Amino acid sequence: MRRIFSDYAYGDGPRKGCWWDETSKNPDRPALSGVRNVEVVIIGAGYTGLSAAYHLARAGWQTLVLEAEAPGWGASGRNGGFCCLGGGMLSDATLDARFGKRDRLEFRAAERAAVDLVSRLIENLGLDVDRHSKGETELAHRPRDMIGLRSKAETIEENYGVRPDIVEASDLARYGLSGSFHGALTIPIGFGLNPLKYLHGLAAAAEAEGAVICPHSPVMGFETEGAHHCLQTPSGIVRARQVIVATNGYSSEDLPAWLAGRYMPFQSNVLVTRPLTPCEIERQGWTSDQMCYDTRHLLHYFRLMPDGRFLFGMRGGLMTGARAEAQARKRICRDFARLFPKWAQVDVSHIWSGMVCLARGSLPFVGETTPGSRIWAGLCYHGNGVAMASLAGRILADLVRGAQPPIWPKAMQIPLRRFPFGRARRLIMPPTYLGLMLSDYGS
């Protein structure tokens, strides 16, 4: 594997301290051994890969999933648990200019369809995922940001078919959202969940339909031999007519070679407190279980979970290594204490980080890497992968089978463009982040 960060980023260090690992466990599964011949092999046992495996196996296709570590080891099993709208970073105006209004609305419809898909899977499969929250709430971290939220509210009904709620600063406390915010916008779509419980439920459902999941089976070699692709792991070989690459922020530059330079991983950090007492919750004035985020470019996201723990996350972290990880953990604790000062002395029981993934075009990609290659990929969800990755997996399952997906927006079919500087492309991020930070903290 050829990856763009140091080995530390792909090891256990960043994941150490992940709260979700204490709430849901992987069953024992054997690594791949020997030679296997299947119709479809999937690289990566996150939301994209497992959703594709479930939908393919349910359609009767022989499917095998290769995972370098354990299912959910990457971002799918260590995110903040926000099943919400998103997946891209482009405004309505930019989408209209690039694709036209019709295609913009189709992309927005896909965002909602992604949330609805996860909801149906949870209900149909009977998954207990600690679901809560009535949609998502965006909080203005500066007075002027309310102008943007009011403008955004005007487009919500056209984009998603629902009416949003504007909450004035003077009413935040009444909604249980006390803090140094200047108003809010709530969109009644989406919910919070335990991301690892959802993932393990999806994995079990895929296996029940006949899919095979092989953990601790990193792909070490990838060749095409006539009508088949041949993937080699440390102790086995898989031959398949179709390949789905579902590795997102943990991708490798050579699996397949097409991926080189076409994705940008970046870090997201999360902390979880010990369970808060009712008195502590009242003292801070944050009694809502609504999943929330603020209007910063390098945003904070947070929610009070059903067990009384508070989850707080933030974007950032451009360097890897034990020292950089320690600094990132100090930074998130500092920001948490600043936004929720009454909880500054509350014990933070768990802190961890993971890598999300962005595209140069600021849109996810779902499709065939090269026409006729029979190598498919779904990646670049821009920090909103719970829902969008699940939909991407379903779309890929349809495409592999030669079926027309019910929804597959043109905006998600555009091949990923390469970032400049190849494997050194992460060097363009520090000045970008600096500009975003200055913008976030401007008046």
C-alpha cells in the first residue's frame, strides 16, 4: 500500500480511546485464506462496502468483502454518529452553475434519500442503534451568520420538501440550546445514532444474505487477468469479475492506481464525556438531545446522547504522529471547555480521531473508475458519510448488476480530478486551513 500520511495515521494510535468500541463488538471472523472465486470483491468494510455487500448479496450475487483491519475500524466506526444531509460541499448557486437547477435538485434529493435509506435499514433489520434527535440544528457562532441561515432556510423546502425552523437567539434557552450562539436553523431530516452499532448490524445483515466478510485481509496486490481481477492478501487470493473500492479516507494510492492523487484525507477529532448528572445538564442549560453543529468552516459538532454522555467533535489536524495527536486532543478539549464552560471540569472519558475524505470538486464520486474496467468506487463524503456512504453502496450494487439505480445524480457521476502535487498534496492544506480559521474567528 502507498498512502499519503505516515504509518501512525493508519495504526491504532488515533483510534485508541474510541467510545464506540466499548458499546459494540465485532464477532470473530477468519481472515481470507486460500483461493476464492466470486462474482464481486469489495475492498473495505465500512458503510459503503457493507451496504454494497448487503444489497448485492440480497440480489443473489456472490460477494466477498476484504478488510485490512476489522469492520468499522476506519471512519465508519469512529465518527460522531450524525446521520444527516450532506456528502458534498457545494452551494446551490455553484451546483446550478455547474449542472443546472434540475441536477442540483436531484443531488439534494439524493441527500434526503440517503438519510431515508439508513432509517429504513434500521427499521427493517430491527437494529438497536441508540437513535435520537429530530433532524439537525445549525447554530450561528457569530451574529452575522444568522443572515446566512435565514437565506439558507428559504431554499430548504425547494431542496428537501420540508419546512425548517428558525430559532432566534432569545429563544435558544427555551429549546434547551443555551450557549454563546446567536440563533439557529433546524432542518427536520436526520438523526443521531451509534455509528458502530449501525455498522455491525449492517455487516450481520450482509452475512445473513450470504456475503462473506474477511477481516485482517489487506490487499497487497491488484492485477487484472483477462476477464478477472486478481487481488492478493497475506494469506489468500480472490478472483472476481467485478471490484468495488470502498476505502474512502483510508485509501491507498495504488489500490487501484486510478485513485492516486484523487482524494484528500483530513482528520476529525471526537471526545465523549462521562455521563452527566441532571444537575450538570441543567447548569449548562443544554438539555436538548438534538444533533447540532455550528457555522464555522472548521466546524464543531455535538450532541447529548441517550446515556447522558456528551459528544463533541471538530475538524482539524493536518499532521500525523503521536505528538500531533496529543496536540489535537488538547485542542479539542480546549474548544469544548470554551463552548460549554459549565462542563469544563467534567471528565472527558474518551478521545479519538479518524480521517474523513474530500474531493477536489467538493462532491462525492460513485461510479466506474475507468469505462469498461469493471472496477467501481464510492468515496469522498466530506465528513457526512453515515447516510451518503450507505446510499453510495446501494448505488454501486445496482451498477455492478447492470441495473439503473433509482437515484444517481449527475453530480455524483463526475470522475474525481487529481489534486496537485501527487502524494505531497497534503501540503496544500495548511494555508487553506489557516485562511478558514481566520475567517471563522473574524467578527
